[in-house]
Amino acid sequence: MKKGLWLLSVMFIIACVKTIPGVKVAEETMIQGCDHIATLTENTDPGRILNNYRRSKHQERILSRASNLGATHIVWLYNYREGSAADAYRCRSIAPEAANHLNAN
């Protein structure tokens, strides 16, 4: 009985673990020399009531979609309660401009 309960709880924990996509949010100067993959957009349901208490899931959806496409970086075009958009890029290495930008900070 104890082994079954322990096994069930371990399976529940494993099922609830959320994976974090390996996509980084970047600025325009950081993605020079990278390949543009796609422009991703997400919108809310037009019938849904928007309020300030509910968190938007647009960022999570776009990050997940970019990860599925093999992107390494995204640049946000806009992010509002009604919708979000970002350009997805695949970078092979850090561009020299990005290294200079990181060293300056």
C-alpha cells in the first residue's frame, strides 16, 4: 500500500513539472547575424472580459512556440493584455555586438 501511494505521488509530481523553454529574450543589437525563423503572435479570445487581476499567458505561449521551432532568442514586438507578438531567431553564437553590450554593463 505504501509503495503504491509513494509511486502515485512521484508520478503526480513528474506530471506536474513544467519545462522552461531555452529561449532567451534579446534586444535588436544582440541578434545581428542570427537567422530569422518566424514572427509569432498570440491573441486573446474576443469574448473574454479583460481585467487587471488575471495574468496574460501570451509570453509563455510565444516562448513555447519559439522553442518548438528551434529558436534561441526572441525580440518582443509588442506585449499587451489583448495580444503579443515577437520575432524568433536562431543564433549559432553570440554576435560581437552582443558581447560588447554585455561587457559594457
